[in-house]
Amino acid sequence: LEVPDTLDAGGVMTAAAGRFQGTHWKQADTVVVDALREAGALVDARKYVHSYPYGERDEQPVLFRATEQWFVNVDVLK
């Protein structure tokens, strides 16, 4: 499954994000909800407080990104 990289190293959306290109990840929620509202495609939007993962060393938010992965069949190595 090919997944385009929609975030650059600085957390800004790339051209793969389409109309959201140039949006920083911290503003993405608001921008996307506004776009859905304008399109008449928003069913509901609410504020929700939840826990978010932070790095143990630098206390910065952890961003999850889809990346290429590979796996080794260790049974073959036995």
C-alpha cells in the first residue's frame, strides 16, 4: 500500500495533502473541520480532551507517520 508523505520534517503538510498544503500539524484539526463545514459534509464537531503521547526525553508530542516497513521471518534464521 503506497502512502504519500503528507508531513515534512517540520510538521508542515506537503503537496500530497492537497488543499491543506502549507498547514502546520497544530492547525490541521481546525482547518480540516472548517473545510468539512464549508462543504456541508460535517456531521458533528465537539471539543474532546484526551491524553496524547509525549516523548520521554524531550516532552514533545509524538507524531505518528505512515512509513515503509520491512519484516524478517526469524523462523528461517533458526
